[in-house]
Amino acid sequence: MGPPGAGKGTQGNWISNYLNIPKVSSGDLFREHQNNKTELGQLASSYMQKGKLVPDKITVAMVMEWIDNNKQSEGFVLDGYPRTLPQAEALDIALNNNGLGNVDKAINVDVPTEVLISRLSGRLVCTNCNQIYNIKYAPPKNDRVCDNCTKQLQIRDDDKTEAIQKRIQVYFESTAPLISYYESTNILVKIDGSNSISVVTEELKSILSN
Ligand code: AP5
Ligand code: MG
């Protein structure tokens, strides 16, 4: 969990490799639907471009389908899901119904707003393999080309000033309250995401090894 630009995707990809378990980003799933021009993608676009949350009913169904397809794995990383209380409750019910136990850890990455804006204005993403780059902080080896799969890198449609501001506002209104939801079950871990990518990764490594 964390505001836009906190590093959920960057660190979530690292955790997925480190623990060798799959990761899903609800934002990436929506973007895949957009690229494939599905009905769901078109519906999600209208919310995402404005920086608003996609309604719970749609989001929950999409993520639960992913969980259902990945329930044989020894665990998974959820990036950007849940973002509302109903999404968190739906997750708990689905895990229990599938005999998958409970959420082990909810990691909240905290970063000051001015840092978020600077990071998002320099982000480049690979729409093929979802690798994340930054012009300043994590540049690709070759200009605008993905190191992993050599596909062209892109700027996200919602990384425009107005949508960024709205996404940050929505985070504080709708998602930040989830911090106390996970605090109440003692699984919340807070980390300072304002440090460099490698320092944050080191902190996560020690959290995961505990
Ligand atoms: P989503 O794609 O999840 O976007 P977001 O929450 O706005 O978060 P970001 O992906 O922008 O940031 P991040 O924390 O992943 O940061 P990153 O690692 O890329 O969601 C998009 C939209 O989809 C939502 O607005 C909503 O409409 C919809 N949606 C998605 N999930 C939903 C849900 N559950 N319910 C309803 N609607 C939903 O890093 C950012 C940049 O910073 C990169 O360039 C990176 O290289 C750099 N960086 C990362 N860490 C560091 C560091 N420590 N130091 C320096 N640079 C860093
Ligand atoms: Mg992300």
C-alpha cells in the first residue's frame, strides 16, 4: 500500500522475484484490459484518466479472478489492491473461502507528496513486461527501451499533473483509512519510502526475513 509514486510497483516486483511468487497490480490489470480494448478496459479508462478509483464491484471481480487463477502458488504479492474497506473485506473472504489463510503482511510505503510528484513526472514503463523506470532515479540502459524485453518504454496516461493530484487526494480519502484496518490485526508494517530504491529494498528484505 502507499500513495501514487510511493514505489509499490518497483518494490512489489522485487518482492515477487525475491520470494519467487507471482505479483499482481490492479492498475496493470486495468491497463492490460485497456491495451486489449476490452469492455472492462474502456470502462476503467474513464475513471483512471481522471485519477479516480474504479468502482469496487468491477475491481473486486477482476482481482478475485486473478487470485482464483493463482491460488496454487505458495503466496502472492498484491500491488495497489485493496484500496478501500470493501475491497479489503472481499479479499479476506476470498482467501478464507479458498483455504488460503489470511493476509500475512500489509506493507505501507510512506513518501512525502512533493517527492511523489517528482518521481511520477519522470516515470517510464514497459507495457509488455511492466518493468518500471525513472529518467532520474532508475534510467533504462538504452534510451526509452526496456532492459528486459527491449520493447519501447512509455509514459502512463495518468501521469499528467491533474490526474496525479487527484490520485494523491483519492489515496488520502479512500485508501489511507485502510492503514488502521491492517493495524488492528497486527499485520501492518510501515516503511519510509523516501529513501533510495536500494535502501527501501534492503529494509524490505529485513522485514521479510523476520
Ligand atoms: P496504479 O497503477 O496502482 O497507480 P497508483 O496507485 O497511482 O500508483 P503508481 O503505480 O503510480 O505508483 P507506484 O507506487 O507503483 O510507484 P512506482 O513503483 O511505479 O493505479 C492506477 C489507477 O488504476 C488508479 O488511479 C485507479 O484508477 C485504478 N485502480 C488501480 N487499482 C485500483 C483499486 N484497487 N481500486 C480501484 N481502482 C484502482 O514508482 C514511481 C516512480 O518512482 C518510478 O519511476 C520509479 O522508478 C520511481 N521510484 C520508485 N521508488 C523510488 C525511490 N525509492 N527513489 C526514487 N525513485 C523511485
Ligand atoms: Mg504502480
